[in-house]
Amino acid sequence: MISKYCSKAVSYTHLDVYKRQVQQVIKYDNQVTEAVEANGISEYKDTVLAIIYTESKGQAADLMQSSESVYGQQAVIDDPQESIAYGVKFLAEAIQQNKEAGNDLWTAVQAYNYGLEYIRFVQEHGGKNTLALSEEYSKEFLSPLLGNSDAETYPYYRLQSIFHNGGFLYKNGGNMFYADIVKMNQRFIKWFG
């Protein structure tokens, strides 16, 4: 009986954490609105907020982890406004290329993590991002490109990964679950925002 109540307490605690994290992200709503409008992707504002939630929970200066796409290395951007500007610009480019390729939206979101080359890969494999395609790209293309020719993995314990493969990602292979995680986080933004 006690464990029943303890599990409910843990659940409520987790909900409170999600609410606080979403509220931290929502603090940047005005900056995100300006950036999506400036880049012609206003209809994807919630997706941008979900990417911020995914990348930093609104807790880091480089909210959208934009440094790599701009400077080729991590942790260079130290201003949230700059991170939003570059992150939204990159996402807008991914969305545009993705539309031209005829792919689904989640391909563009996954390309935010993998790079724009992923868009053509999905186009050549049916035009819809799937976990199977994402894993193939991570293992067979991205990991080797970045030096992991042995398909070495490392532990990654998220709900999606545990159910899919027991909880791992490929070293240097980005996050094959990225689009699914952003999709889930977009729901958190809607529920708790």
C-alpha cells in the first residue's frame, strides 16, 4: 500500500519538474517569436520551444546548442539570444530544404541534430523520418564520418532508447531518437506552457 502512494508522489514530483523546466523555456517565448517570424517559420514556434527544451531545458546560455553548426565546436555561444537566432536560422534552412525534398517535418527536426545531409538520405528512402532510418544513418553514415568505424556505442537511458535497443547511442552518431524526443517535448510545452 505504501509503495502505491510513493509511486504517486514520485509521479507528481516528476510533473512538477517538467512544469518548472517548461516555464524556464517559456521565458524565451518573445525571443523565439521574433526569430521564427524573421525566418518565415512562425508556424513552427512550438517546435523551436521543444528543441530548446530538448537541448538545454532553458538552462544554458547556448539554449539551442547552436555553437557546432555555427562555429564547428561546442560551447562557443554564451548568449541565449545569439543561440536562438542561429538555431532558428538553421532550423528554417532545414525546413526549407526538407519541403523541397518532399519529406515530413520530423526529418527536418532530426536534421537539426544530424545535419542537413540527413534530408537527402530520407528523401532517397521514402521521404519519412523513421527510427529505423535514423538508426541506419547514425550507425552507417554519421558515426563513421566522425571517426567511429567500429559502430561503438555508449549508454543512453531514455524511455525511447530503452524500449528500442536497451539504452544506447552510437558514438559520434548524434541522437537517433532526437525527433521523437522533440515531439514528446512539444507535448510538454503544450501541456505545461
